[in-house]
Amino acid sequence: MVKTKVQVRKSATQTEHPSGDPRFNMVDRTLKRFHYQQDALIEVLHTAQEVFGFLEDDLLIYVARQLKLPLSWVYGVATFYHFFSLKPQGDHTCTICMGTACYVKQAAEIVSLLKQEYGIEPGQTTADGKLSLATARCLGSCGLAPVLVVDNEVLGRETAESTLAYVKALIAGKSPNGHGLPTAAAVEDAEEEYEEVEA
């Protein structure tokens, strides 16, 4: 029997990864897209973390072997960037910038209040898996100090109390409106008020 191109493609896409875990197929696609180039390490790690949720040891070993890089190099990159996590993350993540501008503007107090409220240190996750707390050297938004990133949303000019209220609302499943950066509608309203005053 002669196989048609459609049958050949179909059987090729249905092949399972040797590990038995289909999530590795996504990592393999990224590796192939970048032609197994070593400078694609960060992109591959991003894909791996998106698919697996965090970068466990077996995954780092796999990436190192596929890119023909020393494991120490891959581990070094994974631990250098605050985006990557070597442990399972909570449902919500809160990363507080501890750069000079943020530190001077009370970022340490934000960390202290969250530690006290949830009983975890930076780099840890609450026992119920609801919140992961982290710190970063600098998030690059010094003009908004103190800055934090909660569930990939950048919040600027926060206080310890406003941060705690925001995080509590997220964990409770409520909309944390009124905290962090203004919404687009609030910015438009402020611009309209400014234009009225000017006229």
C-alpha cells in the first residue's frame, strides 16, 4: 500500500515524545524553530516554563542536552533571570523590585508586610498554593518606584497597604480595581479634566 502525503504527515504529528510526556513536544518545536542554536536558550526556557509551569531539574537537563550546552550554563541562566522559577508557582505571583529607587521608596516594607501576612519568605509559595512571593534586583521602571509585578501586571507607586489590599482581592477572586496603575478610562478622564482647566 502506498501512503499519501496526508497520511505520512498525520502519523508524524501523532508520534509521542520518547519521555511519554506530550508537553516536551512544545519544547521540541521551539528547539527546531531556532535550529537548536545555543543562543536560543532563553526562548527555549520561556517555552519550557510556559508549558510545564516551572523549570524542574529534568527539564533543565533536557534543554542542556538538546542545545549541547553545559548544565551549569543553563542553570545559571535559569537562576539569573527573575522570570524563571525552579519551583512550582502559586496561583498568583507577586514580584517586588528591590532596586535602589524602589528600596528608597519603601519596597522593603511591602515585602515585610506580605511576609508577615502570608508567612512566607521571598522565593516561597503559601502552603495552599495561592501566592508566590519573589523579589527582583530591578524591574526597570524606576520612575514608578516602588514597583511590583502581580500576575504579569506592573503596579507602580504602591504602598505596603495598597499592595496587601490588591493581593488579598486577587486571592479572594475579586477585582482589585482602585489599586496600582490607573485604568485607561481613568487616564482619559484625567486628561479631559486637564483640558477643561486649561481652557
